[in-house]
Amino acid sequence: ADDNKLSLVSAWPHPTFGGDFLPRQRTVNADGFEAQWSVPALSTQAQQQFLSQGKERVALDSFSVSLGNPVDVYRLTERATKYGLMFIVLTFAAFFVLEMVRRWRIHPMQYLMIGAALVLFFLLLLSLSEQVGFLLAYLAASAACIALLTHYLRHVLGGWRPALGISGLLVALYGVLYGILQSEDNALMMGALLLFGVLAAVMVATRRIDWYSVMGSREVAAHA
């Protein structure tokens, strides 16, 4: 037409606008979205494209809306695996700091098995989320990994008390990770605040450690 106007209203809160023309006005919130398009004939070649097409169909200028779901099971699992490296690094950092502060002795092989348990969490999450909802899958996978690590750390650290302390940290990390996954708009801010908080905690916990003594290089530094 010479002047094309379209108004679209939907209760879906996650629209994706595509095509050759974006809406002139749009409002998107938790209750849905409303969008208005206004496309005059001078702004599009659709009329000429329609009249010039013969036996072969020509792709006309168009606009579209797709109703996506950014928090479905597979997307949430994909987002969880993207945060997986950060999650594992933070866990190992907590073990390392506690090893320095509490004078624990953790063998590299024990670190390897702890890391394997952390990696398997994401595999369990994906496989279980295909059968049940994401929340139940997340709770089951995290509970299984935390229970396994608690039982293992009881023998590694020589008692239930330190093992339960580490398990409490893991519960907090899994809880924060779930909050980040559910927060579509504030995920970056929450991740940045988490990293800043962890760095601050590490710096406070290790502020009195003599790293030359810990690393066995005090004599080397003295002769340098």
C-alpha cells in the first residue's frame, strides 16, 4: 500500500523484532509487548518487487516478530556451562586459600577428582533437565555433587567440620549461579559483583600470609 500501518499487541514478554523494518514505537515489559509499524511506500521497494516478479518468487521487503523464550531448559543449561569455568575456578580458589590459611594438604590428584565432580554437575544438569523441569534438575544435580564432595572431603580434610564448611561455600556458589541464570537483565552485574566479592574475600583472608615462606622461596628472595 501507499501507507502501511500495523499495530501488534501480545502477552508474550520476550519478542524479537526482525525483517527490513523495525517498529516505530514499541513497549516491552513483563506483561507483554505492544509495537506499531508505519512504513510508507517511499521507504520500501515492495510494490516494485511484487509487480516485477514473474514465475520466480522474489523476496519482498518485510518485517517480523518471533516469540522466543530466553529461559527455556536448553538455553539455561547453555548459560550454565558458559559460567562453568568461572564456577570451577572460584571453587579451586576457595580450596587454595583455605589450604594456605588452614595449612591443609590437598594433593593434585585430589584436586583433579574434585574438579571432575564439578564438571559432572553440568552433565547431570543437562540430562536431568530433559526429563524434569530445570529447577528440579538443578536441585538434584547440585545436591548430588555437594553430597559427593562432602563425603570425599570428610576423608581428605580429616573430619566433618571442614567438609561441611566447604559444602556451605558450594551451596552458596550454586545458589548465586542459579540467581545469575534466572536473571536475564542483571546477569552481567551479578557476575561482576560475585567476582569482586570473591576477590575481596581472598585478599582479606590472605592479607597476613607470608607468601615467601609459603612458597619456600624466602631464602631466594633474601639473596636476590
